[in-house]
Amino acid sequence: MLSITSTDNTSDLLNPGKFLVFLGSSLLAVCLGLAASTANPTVISLGVGLMIGGLLLGKPNWNIWLILIFGLLVDGMLPIWIDDSQAGKLGWGISLLGFILMTRSFFKAVSTPHYVRDTPDFVWLAIVFLFYIIALSLLQWQTMGQFFAALKKYSHVYGLLFAFSWLLFDDRTIQRWRKFLVFVAIMQLPAVIYELMVIVPKREALATLLPDIIPIDAVGGTLGTGIMNGGASAEMAFFLIAIMGFLFAYWKMGALSTGKLAVLIPIVTAPLLMGETKAVIIQLPIMFIIVFRQDILAKPLRIIMISPVIAAVIVGVVLACTTITGKTVDQLTTEAIEYNLKEQGYGGRFLNRKTALTFWAKQQGLENPISPVFGNGIGSAEELSLLTPGHIAAKFPKYGIGLTDASQFLWEIGVFGCAIFLAILMSAWITAGLLYKKARDPAVRADGLGIQVTIALLVFHLFYRNALLHVLSFQVLILFALGHLAWLYRQYRANDGANP
């Protein structure tokens, strides 16, 4: 009996698959033991994260839930209660989850090639974009720290896009994620009220010692706030206006009742009236025009019904800005023109949103033709990182060359890289338009229209803020929207597209 048992165990170990599992488990156990012996929280967290990540390889839906929950509800709120340097470590954990999800998705695509047959073009362009930024940075190598820190910022959660493209999720799971995003939108109201009552007064006290602090900037909902560094108020506004676009699109297509719309719209718009995000005045008309562009002449009654709502929100935002700042509308308009369209620097920098672009153009020349076309490598224009500042940003301290995503992209990936990125958005817009025009399900048509709103708002945001590379929750929202579009397109091709 003993000899039989020994023989069976030996044959088990000779099985390649079981041997690799045994070897991997042993190495993981050794690594976790070494990590624990260091007593370093970061090293231990990384070890535990790798162990959990291994488990999540087989549960991509759990992985997505973790990214959504921690990325949209937890990560942005942590700086309220713990130090920013400690809170930032959660971002590395979410990035690890995104990388694990990307690995799982690529493995599925390679092992089952027929799954990639209906992949939309913008997903392939996203892969080209990732390969381009990696190859570019390797060819223009600076430091290990700059490369990996920048790669993390560029590709935090691209795994969401590829998971929706190639992994199998049923409609019920997707529906739960849609409802979760609406829940996150609703949660912005209590979060903003808390920030106004607790965080803003603390920042007002700090402002007496640190004049650069603007207390109301902390109002960013769950997407980003903090006592010292302000919040993601512009990204919260982007999110809420995009959700408004989806709600109006669903109502327009008959997939949402007027009663539910009347309940949800005030809840979603209320946080917009509690801060001073002036961009809302531009973003709301963008949303309105895209959703109702075909109704202006065809269904004027619908326009008459909705226009007063949009106008009321815009007036409310203007009143909120004048009340919070204590300035008149003329003063606010003059200031906005000075630091957006003229020469006044923005936020203590030498450059503003316009001059950040014109300054880049002036710095290009024939002596370095590679820079304008291909850029200087990812991370080269990074200004906000104290540990891994960019080598180009170091030449222009306090200039603000990376003030917006557009200006940072130009410095880092050049005109060619920007063209690839814009091609992704253009292709996604066309795909969403296809669903809006040809899908049979009204909800799918509404999703296509809502995603077009999101893309249009993103293009505006690229020239307004540098959030895509620096606000994790914002990238989660964008990649979820694009991933959702890829999933919708696959379903369309499998159903409506196969039988037009």
C-alpha cells in the first residue's frame, strides 16, 4: 500500500501541469514569507496583492467590481482620513488589478482566437497606442522610475477595455454595473454635502496660513477630494453631466419613464450647484446638443420641455460661482478669458490652457524634428510627481507644460501619438453612432447616444484638465465607457448585425 501511494504521488509530480502548480505555489509561499519578514507594509501589501491577483485571474467579474468600487468610491475619499502619500498606495493596488485583468483578457484572446472576431476597431487602435508609448519610451529611455510611473498613469485600468472586449459577461452582470454607476452618481450628493460641511471649513482655516489653498476646490464628491490638495470637482462634473446624457438618452428612446427621469435629474444635478466648476456652462450645452441634435427640427416640443431644465442648471451654476467667489459675472468672465484665451498664467504657473499649447509649438524646431512628431517619451513632461519628475518638465520649472492632457500628450507622445489617441475616440464615436442608428433594442440605442456624449465631453476635457493621466477615477470612467461600448458592439454583431 505504501509503495502504491508513493508511485501515485511521483506520477502526479511528473505531470507537467501539476508540477508547475506545485512549483508556483512553493515559490509564492517563499516570496510571501520573505515579504512578511521585511515588516515593510508596502512590500507585504504587494505580496498579498499578487496572491489575491492570482485568485482574481479566474474571476474577472470580481476584479471589475473591485476596480469600480475602490476606483470610484474609495480611492478619491481616502485623503480625507489618511495622509496623501499613504492614500496614493491604493492607486497602485487598483493598477495591479487592472494589469491582472489585462493579462487575463489577452490570454483569452490568444487561446480562443474566434472571440476576437467581432472586436471593434477602436480596441485594436488602443493596443497600437499602448505598444507605441512603450516603444517610444524604450527608444528615448531616461530612467526606470520615470518609465514605470508614467506607464502606470497611462494604462492604469486598460484591462477594463480588453475584458469587456474578449471575456464573456452576461447581460445581467453588465446591467448590474450600469446600475452601480447610477448609484455612484447618486452618492455624489451626500459626499459633496459632507465635504462642504467638514472639509471646506478645514481648508478655510488653512487658507489663512497658505494663501494658495482654495477651500471650495475640495468639493469633488467620491471621485477625488482632500484637505491639502483639493479635489476632482471638474471630473465629478464631467461624470454627472455624462450620466445626465445617458438618462436623457434613455428617456428619449422610451427606456426610462418621465417619472424616474424627474426623480433622478435633480439628484444628479444638485452637486453641480454646490461648487464653482465653471466648465459646466460649456459641458451642459454639449450634452444637450448631442442627445437632442435630431429633435431640434423634428420634435421641437421635446426641446421646449428640456431646454428650461438645462438653462436653470446653467443659471444655478453661475449664481453658485458668484456667491462662492464674491465676484460679479463680468469679473468672472474677464478672469476666465485672461487665463484661458489670453496670456495670464493659471494657478501660479507661467502658462495657461492656451499658452501651454502655443509654448509647445514655439519650442519645436528643425534641430530636433523627432520631438514634435514622436514626442519625448511618456513621463517626460510630468510636473506633479516629486519622486519621478519628467526630464523635459525639469527644464521648465513652474511653467505648467503639462497643465492639460493635450499639452502633456504633445510633449510626451508627439503629434503622431496624439493622432492615434484621437483615432481611438473617433472610431469609438462611429461605433457608438452605429449602435444608436441601427440597434433594435432602445436601451442599446440609448447607450450608444450616451457614450457619444461621454466621448465629446472627454475631448473638451483633454484641453481643460490633465485628469486622464492624474485622476484614477476619471480613467476608470473612460475605460469603462469604452469597454461597455465594445461589449455592446459584440452583442450587436451577434444579434442585430448578423441579421440586419
